[in-house]
Amino acid sequence: MASHQNPNSESQIPAELLTARIMQIHSSISKLESLKPSKQVNSLFTQLVKLCTLNSSIDVKVLSPELQKMRQSLILLCGRAEGLLELEFASFITKLPQPLNNLNLFPYYGNYVKLANLECTILSQNGVVQPKKVAFVGSGPMPLTSLIMASHHMKSTHFDNFDIDEAANHVARKIVSSDAEFEKRMKFHTCDIMELEEKLGEYDCIFLAALVGMSKEEKVMILGHIRKYMKDGGVLLVRSANGARAFLYPVVEENELMEFEVLSIFHPTNDVINSVVLVRKPIF
């Protein structure tokens, strides 16, 4: 799947203007008393996401140290806000009669559907079709990817979702417990990925959420750990970010994947935020 870059660079937003606007929003977000969903919080993050998905040629690697610091801070703020939005929403739908039929009420649901379609296409192009067991690392209170994959794409696959936060898993379990068939195929485990060893060898495919490993060092360490214990020939789907989207999520560079065989790197140009990087553990 080739990424279609817009040849008309006139429609690109200049990097200086983009960073100036992002700095303004960062400044407003930093002053908020709480990152819990509210009119003001939602409005600021909506503006931020819109800005970061505009057509631009920005390269975050060449930003000044001051802007790098701001970007790191923004990624952490986005991560916290996303977690709070998911938790509030997940808690809300567990009170509805059929939580699984109301996932589409989540504000970014459409985005997840597009991302899941994209990831499934990339997986099947690389020979991963209906895997028996899948792990999702960093599933959170609202495990949308697993839920969309399990209901639309991988209808017989068993999903193990891992998150470090028991409160998140507790809510996620409640969503799934409303459907006995689904509950059999979807489990939630509270643990730190760095403590998982032999179990990682059980999966045909492992998903690594964008917000697992917020700093470069941490991400590299996690990738190395997963590679060590995953099965030979197994695939790892890593979510990354590219261009201005890197103000929202950490970036995984190709040189951090030297120990893997890189199968595919896709950078979306629509409203999907995450880049998709698919790698395989070589069979020696």
C-alpha cells in the first residue's frame, strides 16, 4: 500500500506556522486544572488533532531542543487525556444494556475502524490471516482495536489484552462480560510488559499500542524485550507517528527495528493518526 503524498505542496501548512499554533495549544492545555473530558478539554484536543493531521512537511527530528521538550510534554498530556476520555466513556457504556452495541458513541470510533481496516489489510498482505492467538499490549479501559478486530476481522481469534492499570482492565472486562461468546475469546491481564516472558511466545501476532513506551529509551527496551520472547516467525505490529502527528504520539524509527525483519511501514495521510509498522522476528 503506497502512501499517497499530495504533490500540491502549496496546500501544505508551513512548519513555522504549524509549530507556533501547536505551542499555543500546548500552553493552553498546560494551564488546565484537569484533563478530564470537558467542553474546554475536548475543544483544545480536537483543535490539536486537526492541526497535526494537516498536510505539512515538518520533520520533528530537526526541531530545536526547546520544541523537542514541548513535544515530549504534549505527548504525555495527550496520553493522559486519552486515558481519561477512554475511562469516562468506557464507564458510561458499561451502564448501558448492551455496551458492545454502543461502542460507536465513542468520539474517535470511526478513526479506530479505519485503523483496524488498515492494519488487517497490512497483516493479510503479509500472510497473517485469522491468527489463532493475538496479544494487544496497552489495551486500556476501552480496548477498541481488539473489540473491532474480534467482531469484524478475526472472528475466531483469541485475544489477550495486557495493561499495567487494573482499573482500566476492570472496566474493559465489564464491557466484554455483556457477551458470553465474546468473553470466551477476550481476556484482560494486569501486568507490566517487561515482566511477561514465556507467555509472549504463544502469539502469532502482537500489537504494541502507541503509548506503551513514551520515551525513546523505554520504547527500544520494550521492543527488545518483546523480540527476545516472541515466537520465531511471529509478527509484531507497532504503532508509530509521522510528520506533525509526532506531536501526539511517540515515533518508532526504522533503526530501532534492526533486530527485526521490517515487512511494511505505512504513514496515513487521512484522519488516521497512527503510522503502522509491521515487523517479523526472523527464523534462524
